[in-house]
Amino acid sequence: MYVDNDPIVLAHARALMAGAGHGETRVLQADLREPQRILTDPDVRGLLDFQRPVALLLVGILHFIPDSDRPYQVVAEFLDALAPGSCLVLSHGTGDFIDPQAGQRAVDAYAKSSAPVTGRSYAEVLRFFDGLELLPPGIVTAPFWRPDAPATAEDARLPIYAAVGRKRR
């Protein structure tokens, strides 16, 4: 189930899936900040069995949800609906590895767009995994999450964290 609130992105996704080979993939126009609307949608309920483990992929999205929109509560609502064994796959932008002035310039540039950005620290990203078992290697910069090739020193400073957590109970 692919969920997005941008009608142009959804039109593109539907066009991509119009060809054969996409199985049961469906798209839904909805806002991540409304988890109950997504979780109770008939297409979502018809496709996903929430009594069995599923993966919740929040990749490259949460840094566009400001604190005022309760991102931790949003994630917790989704996780509450998932069965034990389900996984949260997350990537998130951070300012932990960049010069503060450069970070502020990036925030300022996004502030003028329709999707302002909120970089979060390691500790703030860790909060999304409250109650979950972090899978190895834990929260690391994206190139270090099970790399296919040796990561470089530059990769260690990429301003994107990545992690996977498993719901135990």
C-alpha cells in the first residue's frame, strides 16, 4: 500500500503500476498525519492483514513532519495497529553532521517550499523506536545500514539516519 498526499506523485505511481507485474500494490491519497484515516481505509484493510506482521516504511518522510504535527504520536498510532513481529523501517534527515550555518540554510530553503524540513538528532530519531527492538546495526547513517560495499568516512557524515525496529509485543 503506497500512501501519499501529493496528487501528482499519486498519478505518477498509478501510471507506473498500470503495467503488469505489480501484484497487489495499491495507492491511496491520504496524509500521514491522519493515521486513523489510513488504517481504517477499505483499500488498506482489504490489502493488509493487521493480525499478521507487516512492514511500515517511513522512508524520507518524517523530516517533513514538524513537531507541531505530533510526528511521534503519528508513528505510535501506526505501530499500535500493527501485529507483533511487524517492522518500522525509517530514514530521517539530520543536522548532526553538518555545519550549523549550512544546516540553517537548508532549513531556510525548505521553509519557502510546501514541505518545510525538520532535521532531528540521533536522540530524537531514536524516540520513533520507543518500545521496538532495534535490529543491527541500529541507527546509523544510511550508507552504514547493511552496506553492499565498504562505507567511506564521507558516508559516516551523510545527514540521513536509517534504522529498522521490530515490534515485540
